[in-house]
Amino acid sequence: MFGANGLNAQEMSLHDFSVKDINGDDFDLSQLKGKKVMVVNTASECGLTPQYETLEEVYKEFGGDNFTIIGFPANNFGGQEPGSNEEIKSFCQKNYGVTFPMMSKISVKGDDKHPVYQFLTEKEKNGVENSEVSWNFQKFLIDEDGKYVMSVGPQRSPATDKIIEWIEGK
């Protein structure tokens, strides 16, 4: 099967995509080559919203040349991300001091699912597994080459041993 740009799953990577950041500027994911990446869909009015704090702690401890986190606000679950990009940016900075890169609000499931999330959730595109986004704050781990590694459920902390060991290469 062929996906974005006519590439098969073995050739596709997160680095093939370009998105808009929270300010509306282009963000080419190829700039993340060489870094492990945690991709997480976020929401400001969810019971899991306090995970922003843990995400920021993980980013401050491990973020840099070898690892980053990118957040994708999404309003797919219970209308829990109703705000504009500007409102989301303000909320994240004011309430959680978020410094990791935040992207523009997208859809992470359904007929209008963003191409990045098509890659993350469809085996024919990521080459590993089908993995539906079940709720806000689902984490997807991507290796240095932009290849899908695994999905970690929304209820699991961004600082769970499994994730930290993966970041550290253990």
C-alpha cells in the first residue's frame, strides 16, 4: 500500500510531513531528524489536562538535541478543546508554563483526521500497527528516523517508566 507522497509504509516517516505551529507558521517535521519525538494530542478542558505539567517536566529534563515533545490540540473528544490557537497557547503558557512545541489545532480521528494522525494510527502508513486515538493525551513515540515505535494510552503518565526508558535508550 502507498501513503502520502506515494511512499510505502517502510519508507514513510514523521519527517515527511509539514504542519502549522500554534502561531500559524509552517513547521517542517523533517527538522526533528535525529531526535526521538513524543507526539501527543492535547485538550484544555479534559480531566487529563494536568498531564501538561508532566509533559513539561519530561521536556525540561530530556528535551534538546536528542528528544522533543510536540503537542497537537484537538477537539475530538467531548468538545474539550473549544478554543482558538491563540486561546490554547495562552492557556498552556499561563497554567502549565508549556515550552515544548505546540502545533495548530487539528482533528486526530474521523473523516477529517490530519495526515500526521493518519500516519500515526494506520499500519499501512506507519508499518507497525493500527492504533486509534482513544482520548485526549494519547502519546505516540517516534524514533530518530521518524519511524513509529509505539502508542501509549491517554491514562498513562508521560513520565511512565516505559516512556522514560525509551527516551534514555534502555
